[in-house]
Amino acid sequence: MLNASAALAILGGGGGGFGAGPTISSLAAFKNYQKDQVKAREAFMDQQTVQNEIDYFKRNAPKLNTIEDLLDNQRVLRFVLSSFGLEGDADKPGKIKAILKSDPDDVNSYANRLNDKRFGEFAKFMNATKLGATNLHISSNQNELTDKYLANEFEKDMGRKSPYLRDAIFFLREVNKATSTYDVLGSLPMRAIVTQTIGLPQEIARQSLEKQISLIEAKFDITKASLNSEDTPRTSLDVLTDDISALATARKQVTGAVNVLSSLESQLTSLRTTLQDVPNVTNTSGAYAAEIPIQEAAIESLLQQKGLIAKADSAVTELDTIVNRLDEITAAARTAEDADALTALQNEFTSLVSQVTGNTGIVNSASFTDPNDGNSYNLLRSGGDGGAGITAIAGDSITTTVKDDGTAVVTKGVDLANFLTELQNADTNFQAANFATITTDIVAVETNLGTAGTDFSAAKVQNGVNSAGIDGTVAPIVFAHQINSTIIANGQSAVDDGIKRANRTLELLADIRQLSEDALDPAADLVAINDSYSNIVSLLTAEINTPGSVTDGTTTVTYDNLLTGGATDYIVQSTNPPPADVLIRANGGALDTDILAALPGTITAGNAQTLYDDIDNTYTPAGETLRDQLTADKAVFDLAANKLDPYGSVDSQVRTIQDGLDGLLAGAARDDRNLLSEHEQDILLQLDSISTLLTISAETGFKSSFTTALESLEFQVANGGSQSEREQVLNDALFAASSALSSLRGEDYALAIQEEILNSR
């Protein structure tokens, strides 16, 4: 590229800025600048006035949506225009508006017809005809404008020391973008520099374009100006181009990580603010004073509604599969090959119907037992069923007011009594059908199923409305009544722990089932089978009898064992009038009795079949029933802990960050490199054009430190941690995120400087 003397020699003609004749002091200043370009640019960027402009731009640009918004904010407008070297037109709103309303893709548009291509570049960047000012909302665009702003303002600052110095730096930045003399004429500053340098008068602008090009090329060869000399091999430009490309890629990789960390920092900062505000929110004389008594009175009913909906949801899912299968069986019966095929269909049909009907069928089992009044209610049997122990829901609906403006959660029930009757009638008619007359006999079955299907569809729709209704109504509400955070959180953890261990129990039962099946083989190695059986039973015993826990290394909090402890009630609040506690129930089981106590000591040829059958008919159903019940209970506990509890609401959002962390960190990857990955290596960037090796450090320790900080919240919650202890968790996580973010922003700044240096060459 051009060296100092060559640059100023090119600028040797004319007078006064953008082409003024150089002096010895100008040449000295330029040589000093070239000795340490990075230091010079860093010193400029560190100026408070410069930082203030950048901060103002980044804070206010996202607020601008239209062209008018941009024109009204002169400070942002001047910043944007300076990025294109057009700040001199900031006080010409009519012209700028016309440029922004120009079609950037139309060569005949106003912006593209102006005699300075920078106006067209500005219009194309903004794309305001389609986007207004919203292109300024995008962080990558903000960064691009900031880099260009710094380059232009730095050159202006150099111009205050010497106008010739500004010309030289600008020329070096722009000359390699010009591939022809036409490009030089398309930029007013470049036109001024070149024409004044080679002694051409301004009046040549009145000549034809071809004549101007001819006059300039007679004295100035743009293709030679872009390289050190005629002898410089083409590969030098290739090296520089490769370095610039590598820098751009590296900056993109850094930006990917910076964006993720910025998001985390923003989320945690917001959560910390919310946490700090909890005492104000729960103050009975504060902003929510009118809401607190309403919410206090609503909690019991809301928990009941959520429990009813959860049970109905589970039942509807099961019923949907069965109802569809009954329709398939009926259709298959019409084309049954023979009487045996019809009998098989009839047997399956009656088996499915029996799963649905009766006191222990799916519909009647969708009951929610409210621990606060001891009654069982069922949204699918809203009219009640004394024989099944189901209490009627008064008016077939429950309404709970949750705000002082009358906002309420309404849950409506349906009664599937007729649905059950039609299924039983369908089964009776199907069992009476004959193969010889099946096409006529099946009509009655289809009629029964049609009526039942209509009833079921209505129930399914209503339950969907109920589910969306409670979730949508409570979502925007700030719950300010303080409930028993620690008790509810530990109940929630016990339920989650119970579900996890119930699933593991079912996996181990499947292993034992396989061993019992293997033992039925006359040639089975019972010694080896029992060795495996003994190990699995030990694992199963530990799984069922050992609940989960959490510790800080000194104190351990153990959760209730819902696999052996049966139904366990937790006190949500103790102050609800009348003076009875409001309870929430986890319907635990007794798998130690139902499974462990019933297992044989060893597997023998004589008991293998019995064990196999017991696993299918007794043990596995016991585990599945418990798991499914706890899953329904989880919906109620999640509502109480994650939404109704002011502290728990913050805790749940922290857990959401934890649960989604891997996916979030994966989003930092760019071009197969992820600077936030635990296994990433530092990026080594060799810039051959300036003989420099840059190292971009990967933040391999970030995930570990961040996760460790957040995981400590689980103990604080379980151990009754105070607000300050919860806040310390967020501070620790914020420190991890902010430290990594600061480091990467430093890397990006260093890369930006190197990028500017290479671009200027």
C-alpha cells in the first residue's frame, strides 16, 4: 500500500483541506500517525465526548421507527450522516427526507442521481422506503455505523491538527475501494483530493464525464495508487483481502458470543430489579394494596381450577386415542374377513370401552380431590356422580375474581354421562352383531359412537378453553400476596423428584420383566439372571426409598419421598379467612409396599411367569398411576410456585434460563466456532499483511461459572433463603456474564481497530 511520503506526494497540489499542499510538519505528523495508528485511534475513541455520542446513538436509535422520527432527532441523524461522511447535510431536512424516500435500487432515483455516491449508499443502507428507521434497531447495523462514525470523526479530528493529514488518512482509507477513475469521480472528497493534487481546476466538472476521466488519467493512474509500486505482486492485495476477510469473520464470531451474553446480562439485570422490588410489591399498604386481599381470597379457588383442568387434560388425551380407535374398529368390522376377525374386533372394542366407563374408568377417574374441603370434583362429570364419589360443581362452573377491576378466571365443566351411556350402548350393540349381518348390525354402533363423539368433541373444546383461560388470565397479573414460598417450592421440588424417580422405577421394572422372560427358557442360566436381578433390585430399592436432596456442602435439604410417603399436603398460606390453612396436595404413593415388598427374593423357573404377569398387571400400573398423578399435581404446584408466589415467580424465571442455557449458548456459534463453548479453542488470527498474530480468547470457563452461580439458587430456595441471598445468586451470575462480555467486547474493539487499519491500507 501507499507509504507516508507517497500519500502526501499525491496530495501535493492545490490548497486548503481535501487536497491542500502538504508541509514538512504534515509529513511528520503523518509519519507519527503511521508509527502507532492503534494508539492514535484508541486515544480518540476514549474521549468522553466521543463515547457520549456513541452511547446516545445506541440508546435512542431503537426508539426511532419512521423517517420523521429520524429527522426529528438531530443528534442521531448527525451521527448516522457522519458515518457516511455526510454530516454537512444534517441541517437540510428536505434533502435528507428526499434521499430517504428514494428507491435505493432505482438508478434514476433522487439519491442515486446526486453527484456523490455516498448519498446512494446512505439510502441503500437505510432502505427507508420499506423499513422507515427500523434498520437502526439492529445491533449489527448499529455496530457498523459506529465503526464508520469513528473512522470519519477520527479523520476530522486529525484534520484539526493538519487538513493535509486528514486528506492523507481519508485517501488511504478510500483509494482501494476505487477500481476505476469513475469511482473517484463518484465521491466528492476523492474527486477534490485527486483533481487538486494533480492540478486540475474545479471547472472540469462542467466537462463531459469522458473528458474528465481522460484529463485525470493523463496524470493519475488509480490502479497504481492502490499498491506500493508497479513491482508489487498481485498476491499482496490478495493477502490483504484475506486478512480483511479473516478479521470480518473473527468479528462475527465475537459478535455471536457478545449478543448471547448481552441477552443474559439483560435478563438477569431485569430479574434482579424485579427481585429487589418484591418487598414493595407485597407491602399491604403499597401499590398493590387493593389487589392483595382479592388475590389472597382467590388462591384456594385458583389451585382447585388448575387441578381440575390438569386432570381433565390428562383424561381427554387418553380418551382422544380411544375414541378414534373405536371408530377405526367399527369401520374395520364392516369389512371383516370372517367371524373370527369380527370376534377379535369385538373383544378389543369391549376392552377399550371398559377402560373409559365405570367408577374407575378414565372419565370418572379424572377427578380432582380438593384437600381444602375433602370433596372430589370432575370437569368431565360436572353434575357429579354419587356412585363414583364425585361432587357436583355448582352451576357447572367456577369463577374466581383475581383483580380489583373484576377480572376473573372462569372454568366451565361438562357432563359426559350421556357419552358414557352411548359408549356402553355401542358396546352392547357391537357384541350382539353377527358376521352374516354385520353391515346392518353395525349401523346402530355407528349411531351410538356418533352421538358419543359429539359429546366428547364439546368436552375437548371446553377443556381447551378452560386451560387457555386460566393461563391467559393470570399471565399478565402481578401477584402480590405473599404465600409460603419455601414450603411450596419444596413441594414442587418433591413432585419433580417423584416424577423423575417414578420414570426410573418403570425403566428398572422393564429390566426385571426381561429377566423374568429370559428365565422362562428351559436353558436359562438362572445364576447369571439372579446376579443381574439382585443388582437391579438394589437399584430399584434405592430409587424408591431415596428422595432427592440439595446441599450447599454444609447443610442438606432432603425432599419429601412421594414414592413411599403417600398423599402429602403443603400449606400454601396460613392466614386465609376463615382461619383454615389453604393446602395443596401431592398425591404420593407407596411403591415400597406395592412393588418392593411384593418382589420375590430370587427368580426361579417356577415363579418367572408369575413375576412377568405381576409386572404387567400390578407393578407397572402402580408406577404409571403414581407418575401420572404426580404429573397432574405438578401443574398445580407450578401455578402456586411459579406464578402465585412473588419470590417464586423470579425463581422460576431463573430456572428457565438454566433450562435453556445450552440452547442459548449454541446460538453464539458462527462459522463453526463458538467462543462460549467449554471445548472451544482460542482463535489465532494471523494477519500476514501487517505481520501480526492476534489471539481471541474463548470464554471456556463461562458456562461452568455461570451454571454454578445459578445452581446455588436451588439450595437457597429450599433452605428458605432470604431476598438478599437470592440476590447474591443473581449478582454472581451477572458477574460471570458481565466479565465474559467485557472481555469479548475488548476483543471486538481490538479487532475493529485492526480492521480499520487494514481498510485504510
